[in-house]
Amino acid sequence: MLRVLESVSLKAYPGQITTLLGSNGAGKSTTLACAQGLMRPDGGSIELLGQDPYGDNPELRARVGVMLQDGGLPPSMRPVPLLRHVASLYRNPVDIDALIQRLDLESFGSRNIRRLSGGQKQRVALALALAGDPEVLFLDEPSAGLDPQSRQVVFDLISELRDAGKAIVLTTHLMDDAQRLSDYVYIIDKGCTVAQGTVSELIARAEEGHDARPVSFSATAGLALPQPPLGLYLAETSAGQYRLDGVTTPEHLNWLTSWWARESILPTQLNLQSRSLEDVFLEFAQKEEQA
Amino acid sequence: MTQVSTESNAVSPLKRILIQGKYEALQMLSNGEQLILAVVMPMIALFVLTFTDLISDIAERTIDAAVPGVLALCVISTAFTGQGIGTGFDRRYGVLRMFSTTPLGKTGLIFGKVIAVLTVLVIQAVLISAVALLLGWQPNPWGIIPGILFLLLGAAAFTSLGLLIAGTVRPEATLAITNLAWILLAGAGGVLYPLSMAPEWLQPTLSALPSAALGDAMRDALIDGHFNSPGLIFLVLWAAAGSFAAIKKFKWN
């Protein structure tokens, strides 16, 4: 039997967005499916709102909203009747009209789901997950296929739900999404949680032992480059774009600015690059590879 | 996060099943192919059998010979072929998964489908009976209650078999298998005409089919007012075996 998950351990809290970050096939969706009770893991333990999520448990299901990666939408239905049908299974659903308006479902409401674009289907699937006004929300790749505008709408909505005290668990393979939304991130690779923390914690941790940071700047093309001190490397990466690698101390910057002062160079742009979640992710993925 | 809300946010189980049953029934009735299978084909069978001599020997009046088998065919159309194809594609598109994350759950989904099958079956039976009565059908009054019982038992057996196929093979294969089975059963499975009219060497095999048990029991009931006990046993066994296999083998995605 294929072992998809090796050692995944995570917690999600109300009022927080917990993100499972990983590349395709890392085990994010399998983790979610287990947490939602759609799949029974061969080992380990899972608690959802204090209960075992596996099996039919309508009371538990009524408190949990799920947005599946493939949506699970019946192709021959129109979005709004489907949403109203699902909402009718809950005693206290959300304000469906407000939700329809918020996600602009009316704009394609006359079409069957079969004829909707990927992003439109995503919005319908999100609406279904929210229909029962859940306490816990699982969103599998919620931004997949969304244009920038609907992405903003969806992100604002997710953030509001977090502020309203919902526990939100989402998966993504997009660093940008994770960085923008998450309160807490678990990096998953090959079925293991390889790192966890807030976005800034993760970035800070990756900085350790990585004091060197590149400095890039723009100036006149074709400058005569001086020989830098040992450990530094200066190059013109493209016309007018320069990059100094190996900067670890303030003195290194001092060397750079002294050169500019000597030659009367005033850069038009200067950037001391900080690391992004992407660097962190790549680093952990690389470590896994070597292990 | 561990707090337990006093009142469930799910509507009552019965209400959930009825809501889902209505939804599923509307899905079936709004699908053109399903309507052809559920209503048009049985209606054609009714007219062909009534206005030809194909089965005129088995009852005093041809229409009385035709109607019981046509009602049995309605069961196979809806419970087996129509429901099987619908479920197969729902499984493909992840619709079963989606609904099992709602308060409906897997149990609610199955019961919803049963309600939908029964609803459509009632509509079919009313339509066919109404047309048949206009054409002069005179069912044996003693056979009406047994007839309804056998229709329900047949629906149970064929629903479980349809779910078994839909839950184990690709939807395209479900489409092919259930349509082919419909044609074969309608043509030679003891549904529309009694097995006694089939070649003798085939009769033992065919008589084990749920279609033959259903068809013959319907004819015995509605023509002669006779309760077909072996048919009852056969259908109960098929329903039990089909349900058991479907519960064991059904894959939700």
C-alpha cells in the first residue's frame, strides 16, 4: 500500500488561519481528508472539535465546512439552487443572499455548473463550505484558478471569518497565499511536517546561519567594478543591474558605499534582500532531499 | 474548540432525507435521457405489447397481460439503470464526497436516493396505470396490494444492484453495463413476458434473475390475483445480497 503520510502533526485554533504549505503531491490534501473524516488513517490520532471525525456524525458535520479541491459540484445544477439546497440541511445557515452577493454568484447564476470557469466553480465551492455557518473551515487550495480580483474577494472573506473566530485550515502550494493569509504555517513535504511556525518565525529561523544576504542596486550600465574584499563577489547581472553577494557585516556595506563615494555613483535603486517564505520552503525541501 | 453546542446545527434526520430525496428526484426528472428511460420506453412497451399478439396468450385480454411486465420494467429503468448512471457520475465528479461533508453524510445520501427512486417509481406507476386504465386494463383487485409489495421489493433489489455497479466501476462502464442489462432483461429476462415463453434450456438460468422473479410475480398478482411466494424469496435474497455487496464494495471516490 502506498504510504502517503509519514509523520504529520498539526493543530488548528479558533480565530486563526492555519496553512498547510507544500508542493503538489506532498500530502496536503490527504492530511485534510483525514482531518475531515473522509478518510481513515492507518495510524495516529485525529480530533476534530474534540471528536473522531471519521464516519457519519451529522452533528459534527454541521459545525464543519469543507471546500474540496475538485469542488464536488454536480455539473447539471445551477449554482444558486445548489447552494440553497445545501443550506437547507442546516438549522442555522448563513445569510445565503448576502453570501451570494459577496461572492457574486448571480453574475453566472443562470448557467449550469458544467459551463462555469474554474474560478467561478471555486467561488461556488467556497460558498457551499460556508453555507452552514461552520465553526471550523477546511479549504483545499482555495485560490486555485481565481483571477486577481476574485482572489482578493476570497482572501478578504477568509480573513474576516478568521476575525470572527472561525478555525480555518487551508492548503496551498503558493507561497504568496501562505504569506498573505496565514497565522501559522506547517510546511509539508513527502508526507512529513518539516517545519512549522508563524510566517515571521519561519523566515527568521531560516536566516540563522545565513547571515549573508545579497545587495542589489541599479546604476549606470558598464561601471568598472573594483576588486571586493575576500568573501564578497560583485557582478553586473544585467545591463545597469548589479549584485553584491556575501554581505555579512556592516563593513561590507561600508566598502560598497565608499566605492560609490569615490566614483560619484548614486544608485537609482538599492535593495537589501530579505528572505521570503519561498526561500524558507525551498531550503526545507532541499534539506529533506539531502536527508 | 471543545465546547458542545446545545442544539445541533443539522436539521432532523428525517427532514434531511426528505430534502435530499426531493433534490435527487428533481435531478432525475430534469434529465432528458432519464425521462426517456423511465417513462417513454415503458410507454412504448405498453403500446407494443397491447396492440400486437406477442403475449396475448397469457391472459384473456392482451392489455391485462402487458401491464404487469411494463410496471416491472419501470422498476429496472429507475432503480437500476437511471439511478446507477446518476450515482456513477456523481461519484466521478466528487458530488458524493461533497455531500458526505454536509450533515447529510453517507447514510443520508443513500436514503435520499431511495426516496428519489420511490418518488419517480410512483410517478411512473401512476402514469402507466392511468394510460392502461384508459386502454381498458382490468387488474385483478386481489393482486393490487401484492403488486405494490413486489414493486417495492424489486426497487430494493435493483437499487442495491445499481449502487453496487455505480460504486465499483467507472461511470462510463456503469452507463454501458446498466443500459445493456436493461435491454437484455427487457428482451429476455422475464420482465415483459413470462419465462415459459423462453427456450426451455434457458429457463432455469433465467428464472434465477431478479427481473424474472419480479415480472412473474407481478403477472401472477395482477392477472390471477395469486401471490408468488418463490418470487418473494428470490427478490428478498437479491436485495439482501445486493445491499451486502454494495455496502462492502462501494467506493466513494
